[in-house]
Amino acid sequence: MMSIVARRGFKQTLYSATRVIDASPSFLQGKTNFKVISSTAALGTNFYLDQETAAKLAKDSQESIINASLAYLQEKAKLKGETAKALLGGAIATSTLLGVPLGHNVGGAFAPARIREAILDGSRNSTTEGKNLTDPRVLADVGDVPVQDMRNLGVNEERLMTFISDSVKIVMDHFPLRPLVLGGDHSISYPVVRAVSEKLGGKVDILHFDARPDLYENFAQTMQGKFTNRLVQVGIRSITAEGRAQGEKYGVEIHEMTNFAKEREQLENLTLGTGEGVKGVYVSINLDSLDPVYAHGVSDIESGGLCLKDVLSILHNLKGNIVGGDVVEYNPDPQSDAIKKITALVTAKLVKELAAKMSK
């Protein structure tokens, strides 16, 4: 039987070990009066780590790993850009997949990988709009932003959003690459649009497919930040009075499903990106813009939406220079997309058609 003294020493050792585990970078974030002071009597060891030292260690580690991740992306983007330029005829614009697996829902963080699987499905045709997506001048892929690694290190949301923006800018550093971002949830659109606008040195027009206007979060930020010239929203069918007021405040062109039949011709003849000082068009496709019969693997289902052909017709007929885009809110959770991964295939179709439209 363990003696009383031994039991006390054992408990103290466990307590000390627990305190060491708790002193991880993510635990230290936001702590204002934290100190680790432990004495492991059974081991005869004493150690002390003050808050300032621990916080500096955590921050330095975060920045080192962020910089290493950006350097790795830099090399991949450089290779893809040089390849697209070197092939016969070269390329003016190459759609470039960049996964941002940021998910605040079950499954959303796994979306980029599932979309790639569907794109690469050998039973599907790789040619669309007369372009072969296996041609590296048409479509490139630079992998994913390591979002979860950053979170595990305790990187806060503001720094994470800057990291996403920096990643997009690195892609754009390497002509002729243009970012086509795979979400993840829709919160990624703001740092991506911000990066595209800042990199091009001017505003962009946004064509936004969604069930909801999102004017309190994503796109309100782009308007407030002066990154957006025109914002055209299509597929809207869940909008509050406050949302309408926000739309009027920012001059958003909201096309609701109740008016879609009479506005179809107008939407299939859109010209964007031609205003003074406007640098191009950004296309954002939220999967919930589609009716659930076409895409049930989303986080927030809203009936009465667009059919796949509606979105493709608007996209195919769009006149304008597409400089970037995203496809977001696919949720590959088995309970959300259980029937033969139909939503994954629909998402892949949208990505392929947008990629073909962007490339030149």
C-alpha cells in the first residue's frame, strides 16, 4: 500500500503535470494573470515560467510557423505560375485552387478535400466550356491553408484572417495565377476579397450567389472596407427587414427568388467590372443558393432556391474579367451529404465551370 507521504507526492506530480499541459500556447491566449509555479516533491524538481515569457514563446512560435507556411506556399505558387507561362502559348489567367478549410460547422473543414476528390473523379469529363482542366494553363492547385494547425497553435481569428489574405496575395504574386478558393464557411470571403482588392490596387465588383444576403458579416465588411464597387446578390430568399435596410445603405443589388422569373433575362446578361477604377469581377458561390434538391449537403438548408442550370447560365453569360472567386459552405458531413455525395459532385461542377470561365 502506498504511504501517505508517497500519495501526497504522487498527487503533487499529477497536479504539476496538469499545469504543464495547460500551459500550451492556445491556453495562454487571453490570460492576463497566469503563472506556472510548480514543485514536484516526488521528483525533487522545481521550475518557474512567468506569463510574459510564456506569451512571447507562444507568439514567436506562431509567427515562425506562419512564415514557414507562407514560404512553402510561395514555392508551390512559383512552380505553378512558371509552368503555366512556359507551356506552348502560355496563359493570361490560370484558375488556381487554394483550399481554406475553415469550418464552424460539423464537416465544413473537410470540404476542400472532398471537392478535389469529386473534381478528380475519373468517371467525369475533364473538359468544360471547350477547355481541358488537366491543362496546367487552365487549372492549377497550390493546396490548403493550414487553418487547423494555426488554431491548434492558439492563433487568434484576426491573425488567422490576415494569414488567409497573405496566402491569397502570394498566389497572385505569380502571374498568371488567379485565386479560386475552396471553403470552408463563408467567413473566408472577406479576407479573400480584401486580398484581391489590395493586390490589384482597386475595387472589384462581386457577383454573389446565396440564400441570405450576409450583410452583417462577410459582405458588409467588404463594403465598409471600400474593397467593393458593385455587389450583385442572386438567389436571396431569406432576408429580414434589417437585411433590406443594410442593402439599401450599401447600395446592394439584391435579386430575390420571388422576382427571379422576371429578372432572369437581366441576370443572364450581366456586365460587371467595367466601372471607373474597378479592377475586375469576384464571384462568390454559396452552395445554399441552390435549392436543396440539388445541394442538400450544406449547413443551413433553405428551400425554394436556384437550380444548377440557373447558376451556370448566369455564370456562362457573365461579361467581365474574373480576377478571383470562392465556392463555400459545402458540408461533407455524412448526415448532410449522405446520398452518393451528390452535393460534392454539384460543387465540383460549379468549381470546374468557374475555373474554365476564369482561365484565359
